[in-house]
Amino acid sequence: MRRVSHSQVNGRCRSGGRLASSAVSARGVVESVLLRALLAPSPARRLVAGRPVTVDGQTLAPDLQAMLRLQSIARPRNEEVPIEKLRAGMRTETALVGGKQAIGSTRDLTVAGRPARHYLPSSPVSDEPGPLLVFLHGGGFIEGDLDTHDAPCRVLAERSGVPVLALTYRRGPEHPFPAAHDDADEGFRWVVDHADELGADPARIAVGGDSAGANLAASVALAAARDGVPLAWQLLIYPVTRVGIVTPSRERFAEGFYLSAEFIDRADASYTPRQEDRDDPRISILEAEIPPGLAPAYVVTAGFDPLRDEGEAYARRMADAGVAVELERRTDQIHGFFNIVGVGHTPRAGVDKMADRLRAALA
């Protein structure tokens, strides 16, 4: 998820020093109002949201429109925020919109030398050894961690009955490309090699992620197919598929819909500072060769997301190569809806459907 720089939904706002300095004091008020608005009945949400926003024949969900409108009040431009504060802000925001989600149990562990979290549902879909989803969080390769994605991982595991193992990886700018990709691939292969310790069937392991995490998941899947490593399924949630690509959706939704062009530019500069790395097919997966045996994929995009077009282009590339692909565009959603499972009505429906697809794919 990422904060907006200017609000296209609520007109333009200036983000000079006064807004930046007042953001902290305004935050508590905005968050309180935000929660009340998103939990309110539909007519009240529409009142807070304002006039419907329609682009490309799609109408933005009122609960998300209300969230964008309120959050624009107290958000400085992300280019003004130091990286540690940026990361802390994401943890705060995702805790707010993710809420407290039920789960059978969780345990923190170490996978390939890095922190991980294992989510065990109350009612597993099958006895051990059973299926497992290896999940990689989003955050532009520069933010995000186990806590930012705790709530949606709980929802995926608890609703589907499929255990979820969330991994972490090194992030930019401290650790530029290919650090995150190396960690993701090493972590996945560790899981396959230690499947019995995790109660997992190696033939029923899937990989998934959102945004930058979906890019990592797709890269892991491509490498697994090339090397003959078993992989059952891919869950790719609004993946970034080409560094620096120009698409209609990147231009149309550059401002005002949570993920901004400004943040994308900062993330690119932080994780891929060397221009030549941006063409590497490990990160620009839209340019990668699709190997035989690539795992089936469920690709989910959001109608109001800058990354919409490139995610759908990658789904088509896989399908053209003979991969079994289900592509779904959540037409009324924004980038980051995966995290909004605690207060958003329409985002939660999308995540519930992901869990249902996960269960069907691995049961």
C-alpha cells in the first residue's frame, strides 16, 4: 500500500512544510474519522466519499473513495519522509485498515536465515502433509514486513483452510537489486527442502504475493519452472511486471489513487539504482521467457491501479504461452486493497475470493 501525494478524488492539496509539519497532529483525528466512515452504513459512506468517481467505465468503491478523501488531509509527500518513517507509517496504516483477524494459531520462525511467520488455520483443508502458500509481502521493495501483511495473511489462511508461510527479504535502498529476489528464491527453495518440517506436501506448495511481492512470487515461479522445482500454483495480486514501463493505467492513475507515480519513482530509484538492472528479466518479468511447466496462476488486478495494465499484460503473456491463467480485474478497487480487510467492505470481498481460489487450487 502507499499513501497518495495529491488527492484527485478530493481536489488538489498542496504539500509544503505546513502540511508536513501538521500531519502528525492531524493523524489521530483523521484515523478516528476514517474508521467511523468505513464502518458506517452505505449511505453514510457515500456522503463522506462525495460524488462517484468513474474512470474507464469503472466506478470507484465508495468505501475506498472515502478512505482516499480522508487520508489526503494528513499525508505529506512521501519524498519528504525518511525511509524508516515511511516504513513505520506503512505499519501504522496497515494495522488501522487490517484490524484484528482471527486465526487458529501463528508461530514466528526462521526460514533461510530470515524471519518468517507460519499461519495455521482453525480448520485445515486437509491432514498433514497438506498444502501451503508461501507469501511475499509488497511495499515497492523498500518497505513492508511480516506485520504490515499480518491481517490479510490471517484471512487467506483462516478462510481457505490452507496454511500460509509469510517470508521476508532484504529491502532497498540498503540492499538494492537483486537482494530481494535472491532472498525470495532462497526462501522458497528452503521451504520445498524442509516441507516435512512444515507439515507440507511438496507437490501442493503455492507461491503468492502482492505488488512487489507478486513480482518476487512470479520470479520465483519462473525460476522453479526452469529448474524443475515443484510448484503447484501462483497467486499474483496486482504485480509490478516492468520497471519504468509507460502504460495508460500508469498515466491515468498517477496521482490520487493511493499508489502514486512519485512513490513508484522513489521505489525504482531505491531498489534499482543502476539503469541496467531495470531490464533484468528477474524483475522486469514482462520481458522474461515463459518456460515450459510454469505453474497455473490466479492474477488479480485493481481497476484504479497504476499497475493494472502491466499486470494484465503479464497474465496474457503466460496464457499465450499455454499456462493456465485466471485473470480477474476488481474494477472498483485501488492498489493496496489486499490490506484493507478490517474496515473496507468491498476490499474484503476481493480477499475472500482469493482465499476461495486458494482452497480450490490446493485442496
